[in-house]
Amino acid sequence: MVRLEPVEGGVALRLAGRTILHHAPDCLAISVSSGAPQVAMVRGNFRLSDDAVAAMPLCEAEVDGEGRVVLASTDSSARVAVSLAPDASRLTLAALGGHDRMTLDFTLAPEDVLWGGGEQMSYLALNGRNFPIWTSEPGIGREPGTALTDQASADGSFAGGDYWTTNYPEPTVLCSGGWALSLANAEYAELDAREGGRLRIHVWSGEVVIDLIEGTPAELTRQLAARFGSRQALPDWAIGGAVVGLKQGDASFERLEKLVDAGAAISGLWCEDWVGIRETSFGRRLFWDWQWNAERYPDLPARIAALKARGIRFLGYVNPYLAFDGPLYPEAAAKGYFARELDSDAPYLVDFGEFHAGVVDFTNPEAADWFAEEVIGKRMLDFGLDGWMADFGEYLPTDLRLHNGDPMQEHNRWPVRWAEVNARAVASRGKTGEVLWFMRAGHTGVQAHCPLLWAGDQSVDFSRHDGIGTVSTAALSSGLVGNAFSHSDVGGYTSLFGNVRTEELILRWYELGAFSPVFRTHEGNRPDDNLQIDSTPALIEGFVRWSRIHESLAPYVRHLVAEAQATGLPAQRALFLHYPEDRETFTTQDQFLYGADLLVAPVIEAGAVMRKVYLPDGAWRHLWSGEPRAPGWHDAAAPLGAPPVFYRLDSPFADLFAQIAEGLAA
């Protein structure tokens, strides 16, 4: 049972059979301070600092007339009220003396492992590190001291990132000890697990609200999913083949037909450049005005209809900004729908690298309604689009004026507002569960609106912190906090400073993409400099093969979609969700369970033809050879085209898995 109990001079919180928060004069676990934040942003890359002044220690305690435990300093200059909801599900701490920073130290057992933090790219386990919770660009390379990261940050923009930078941070932590904490706060926070035996949570707010959950890892994940709302179903058409990403204007259709003729299973054509392009030094970007560019895509409505008649859907692109030089900008400006400068009514313009755009102010209900109806509803859904990338959401600056709210508090909420606008537009046309749209940005609450995440803009390489391997970590971490479905840009996205795709990288990414709910390719930011899925016979052959495998798995994926809706469990799962007593699984992030029945160990190192694989308890069979495998560690063969994949012998889908391997052999 969850209990909050006064103790001499303090308070104790019991959760999952242990005291996880104990504040007393000789053990100060709760403190407050007053801060003065400094926020720097360059093209979506943020660095925050704070000149905080600590308050006097909270050394005294009493129970007030409302039943709250009130902690106070000896001079009463600092006071914090601590209370537990009547159903013991929520802990609230409120500073009563005007302080706007709060720090809480939770006690860990020596063997505890922590997970969570939203969508983390580098580390599934949080132990030993600090994770700032502030949505931003994740960075290029994400490893200071390496050539790629240092070159990206050389202009002073900190665009190289670090292990903790992510589009989708969330202040939720799960503990192997049987409990989880999920903050309702949207303000900047830190999850600091650098010191053994302690989880420090620091929040830039004078009030902290925490949901308290008990259970096994799987039970915690289910309860968190329920907290955030029911999962949407993926469109059935989206799991029956690959979504091909091409952005060569009208020539994209000819390239698509060559892939169809080669025998590929294709469910969608994704042309993000349907709105036109803008060439910049970063690469081929889009013209940020969200409507059909007839010059680049002549006769697009007829082409969309013809593709749909063949079972191939057309997808586009949108984000929550409008280019200053586009035709939609003056319409939104005239209506007052942009966030404004601090000292004038002029729209606030964000520098996106060689062009500027206005921030549509979603705290203004009229602006949100306009974007949902006039932009997404009429110009996209009514036009014939069956899906899109809902990009960005993490760029909201803090030095602007909003219709309603403080940008410091709204910054992390912005991806949630953006998701809500997309979901509302789809629902207005009665197409929830039929349209495939996906986001990279997020925070607490995005789960209720966004049906599919994608893992952001990985570098086109095998690098540890920004390459193909981060895709699995992203799916596993985000899945723990209620996001059922994740996928990635097959082939990666970011190509800078001479870093380009190899044939091996694309072939390995096919293998990973096929064991994702949605298999979608991307040409990247510099398509002309990089290999594409149709560049060589080997790449075409590999794409055909893996698109067919993805199509063959559709009955199993339908099961995973239904299971996610019923239980909240994600499609791609950390091993410990099904094997909570096996500590070997607690820090495994380079392999995953695809549902309960498949174990996938993607190859994420260049040149590798073998890799270590851990099989948890049970009887397993190698997918490609049909040979049985015992639990434990294995040196598994991993040639191109046959990554280590295993299925449970007692799976109700065992015949399907065997047929997939037999079909490939034939």
C-alpha cells in the first residue's frame, strides 16, 4: 500500500513495500530554492542554466488542518506542504513561501535499475546519468569529442547534442523495485541518477505533482498507458507492406513503379516534397506552406486517386510553422494566429537555417482550430492525403508572447498541443485509425493523441549515439511510457560533413525496419549525395525481400495492435517486460521482443557477421534455419539478409513464422 506518514521532524513515503522518500532533520530529502533561468536556443538546440538561490533547510514538520504534512525551516522562510490524494495515487508538494524550484531525493536499493525518461536514444537504463527533461533537437552525432558532433557544434550552436538530448523527454521513471513515478509537471526538470542509492528529481516549479504506481515492469507499463489514454489502432493498410519515401517531384512515381515491377510489397508512397522544396546549405528541405505545389507535382489529385485504387496510399508532410515567404503566412498573420514578439504585436519569427517562419500559436483556440480545419482538414485530408509526417513541435522559444500561458511552461507541452491539432483534424473527417500520421516530438500526454512515433533524424551511419542502433533504444524507452508504436527513417536521415550512406547500412536498416510496425524509407536531407533504395540491384533486391517479409508479418502485427489497445503493451518491448526476474534483461537495449513471441537482435555494427544474443527462459527456434535454441547467451551468425531473429516454440503464430522462412527459402 502507498502511505504518507509523518515522522519526527519530517515525512516518509512508502511505495511497493519500501520507504522511497524519507525526509527528516538528519536526512533532508526535500528542498526548495528560487531560480533565475537562462535559456539559449539556436535552431531548436537548447542549453539551459539557472542561478538558483537555496532556501533554508526544511528541519521542522507539523500536520496542518487539511491533513497535510508541512515542512518548514526554523525561521519559517521556507515551507512545503506534502499531501497524498485520498486514493493514494498522487503525491503533491507545494512551496508555500514563493519558491519556484523543488528538489526531491528518492531512496534506491543497491540493485535497483531505473528506466523511463521518455524516448531516450542512448541509454535504456538511467542509472549513473542525469537526464534533463526539455524537448529539443537531439543533435548530430550526440557524442561530444567525436568529429561529427564537434563539427556540428563548431559554430557555437551546440547542434552536436549529447546523450540526453531528445525530441521526446518525459518525467516518468520506472524502477525494477516495483514502482514508478510520473510527474504531471511540464516545466523543465532533471532526472538525476548519477549517485548510487538515490534518484534526485529537480523541477523548475514551486509545485510538484507525482503519480505513484506499484507493480511489475509490465504492470507499470500497462498502468502508465491507462493513465495517458487508450491507444489508437494503426491503419491496417500501413502494416501490409512498405511506405516508400521519395522526394523527386513527379519522377517519384516512375521510381515507385520500378519497385512495384521488381516485386516489392508497397502500401504507401510518401512524398514530403508535395509542398515544394527549398535548397539550403543543410540540404534539400521543404517549402513550409502546407498545400499542394502543382509545379513540382502536376496532376497530383488524379495520381493519388489512381494509386489508391491499386491499394497504395499517398502521404505528405506538415509542421506547425509557416514560412514567412509562403502564401499561408499573411492569412495567419492577419488573423493574429502567430506567437508575438515580447515588445510588439509583430509575429515572432524563428530562424530555421536560411529561412524564417512564424510559430502558429496553439494556445489560441481559434488558431488551433484554423490549422486543424483550414490547413490539415481542407488542404491535406480533403485533398486526398492518407497520412503525413507531423514534424517538429520541439522548437518553441521562450522569449516570445503567447495568447495564453508562459512559454517556459508551454515549451514541453508544445508537442502535445501539436499532436492534439493533428488528431482533431483527423477525427473531424471520421478517419481516426485510417490515416497514418507520425511524430518525433513529445512529452507527457502525447500518447493520447499520436498513433505512431518515429525516432527522429538519425545520422546515416552505425555511430553509437546517433546511428542505426539508437532506433531500438528509442522504441523500447518510449514504449515503457505508453507509446505503443514506433518506427524510424529506414536508411537514416542526416548526412553532413562527408558522412554518407553505405550499401551495408541501408541493407541492415531494411532488416530492422521489417520488424517494426511500419516500414518506411527516407531519402534523407541530401538525397543526391547518398545511396537510395533503388540505387543498386542489391538495394532493390534487399528492399523487395524485406518489404515482403514485413507484409508476411501483418497477421502478427494485427495481433500486436489489438494487444496494445487492450493492454497498453507496446509492439517492440524491452525483454524485462516478460522476464522481470531475469536481471540479465534489465540493461539489454540492442535487442528486443517484438510482441511476446519474436526476439529480434538487429545488427548495428559495420562489418559484423556475428553478434552476441541473449535468449531468456523458454524454448526458442531460429527463424531462418528452424533450428532450436536454448536460453542463455549465444554467438549468433548474422550475415547480411539474415539478422538473428528467434520465435517461441509455443507461440500461437509459430506456423506463420515457419512459413515466412519457408517462403524465403523457396
